[in-house]
Amino acid sequence: MSIFLPGQKRQYNFFLKNYTRKPQSILVIGSSSEQIATLLSEKFNTPVDLIVEDYESLMNSKLVLSGESSITVRIMNFDSTDFSNEQFDLVYAQASISLTNRNKIVKEIKRILKPGGYFSVGETVSLRKDYPPFIKDLFDGSNILPLFCEDTEKYYTERKFKVIAKTDLTDTLATFYMDSSKHLKEAERGLSDKEKSYYKKLVNRIGHEANAYLKLGGDKYIGFETLLLMKE
């Protein structure tokens, strides 16, 4: 089963390699995370909650997961969920929280994690502290505020998470963006004029990101890291 996100299936495999618990409650955060939710539910034989932030993502997730009774999909703000304090043993987020409101999201994740609970996070990072305007435009257009690659551990330890394991998955990005361009072209051929109009913003964003990374030198500035963290 493929995972169509930065980090691809390697974040999930890295998580499994370093996680030794048996969670009873799991939350997955972010659109395009249906495969992850399915894998986690099957691996640990437990129901999974999946949250997305917009109606389009909700409809897409429900379509992909039709017939999957073990996964519940809902719309929620990532920084202000409806979940109870200390509800989850595990929270998994892959390329979904590297946003301008990350601080609030991480605070919310810490609230809903049980003491000793685990957080698997994949972060879009900047490889340099200074980057050119076209990279800033790319980040701004996706509402991303990346951490500097050398600061990720410090960021989470300052927020009372223990770093269990960390790895650099930047080498997955070229494949991810090449696959994005390929799937984008294939999808466009199958869309009606009405659908093309509806998905125009998403299509343009993906195309712009892939072009910036693959052709304009974005690979010198954009990276991806994953960490397995434990709430202290």
C-alpha cells in the first residue's frame, strides 16, 4: 500500500521500527492520510480517528475509506479539537502540521495525548535559514512555516517531548514530487470541465510545488524529517 505524502511509506516503516507499544486509541492528523489510518488500524487491530480541516478533504477521505468501519473521519481544527484530555495513546501526523499555527497544534496534541503517549511526526523543514523569494512564496502559498533542520529536536524537547528516534527523509521528496506531477497529469485527463474548475486551486498548487522543487532548485532548501516522540 503506497502513501502519497512526503516521506512516503518510510515514515510509517520508521515508526514501526521504533515503536514497541500496543495502542488502544490512535489519532491520525491530515488529509491524504487514509492509507496511514488503514495500516495503523490493521497493524494494531484497533479503531482509528482521522481528522481533516476542510470539507473537500472530508469527502475524499470518506470516498477512499468507504467500507472501513474501523476508521472515523471528521472535520476539526488541528489546533482546537473536540477530543478529551489524555485521550490517545498515539498521534500520527505526516506532512500535516508544519504550519504557521504549529505551536498551537503541538500544544493541542500534547493535551490529548496520554502521559507516556507517542507522537509520530513528519516535518517539512528548511535546509538553510535564508532562502530565496520563490521558496518563501511556496511556503506561504501552502501556509507552511518550516523549522530549520537543525532545530527540530530542540523544538520538541522544549515542549516536554522526549525524542525516541529521528531520521532524515529528505531523499523521498524528489520521488514524491515526480509522482505528484505524474498523478496530476493523469488526473487532469480524467476530470470534467466542472471538476477541473473545482480542483483548479489544488492542481495549481501541486504543479507549482513540483516545478519549484524539481526544476528551480527547491531541493537545496526544502527537506523532510520524521521524529518519534513521547509525551513526558
